[in-house]
Amino acid sequence: MQGNIKLCFVCTGNTCRSFMAERITKKLIKDKGLNFVKISSRGLNATGEMSAANACKALKNLGYNGAKRKSVAIKKFDQKTLYVAMTSAIKAKVAGRVIEMKDLIGQEIPDPYGKDEKAYLECARLIEKACITLVDKLVKIGGEV
């Protein structure tokens, strides 16, 4: 079942939250052997900016790939992708099948942009909690959405 589910994490700039969610989820699905899931991330207002240094540090601190990359803007929405929004405000701007992190852990993911390392680490831990919940759901459904 290669690539049956496409997930795209969405935030504002794709330099912090959605980027971290993508990296965390990629490792979690690899560790679980879920080869039917394709993961990406995008930003509603992404401009090709590099990942935030503190986001990379937070990922490394938690044992995930912290390599920098350029942000990617969302250009179009498709009905084959399940979008995962960081907040209700972002969810409202997504056209397509969409859930939000609040659906997974009962709270939105606050934007750490421009804050200190501690704020990014706290954000990354919340994202990790939500991604673990999401991956557990994917294990249960086995590739059928």
C-alpha cells in the first residue's frame, strides 16, 4: 500500500510548526513501517525562507532530523490530501479535507516564530504529542481513509 495517504501539515510560513510536524511524523511513520503514508508541509504565506534555527535545534534536541530547508508555499489544494492545520484560523483558510492539531490533542499549536529556544522546544513537544496521536490513528486504519 505505497502512498495511499497524503498528509500535508500547514502553518503560516512553513519555517517552524508545519516544518517540525513534517520531520517528526516522517520519523514516526518510518519507525512504524507505515509505507502507505506520504508526508509534506507547506505555509500559507511561505516565501522560501530557511527553517528557523530554533526549530532545527528543537528537532535535534528531541532526536529528529534538524537539517534546514527552504519553506514551501501552498499553491493549490487537492481532495486527495488530508491537510493538518496548526490552528483554527489556518484551518479556515484551507480548501479541502482538513483537520487541526486541536482535533488530535485538544489544543492549538501556538506560533513560536521569533521566540527563544525554550518556546520552540515546548512547541515541538506539543507537535510531537499530536503527531504520535496521528500516527497511532494511521496504524489503526492501515492506509484506508
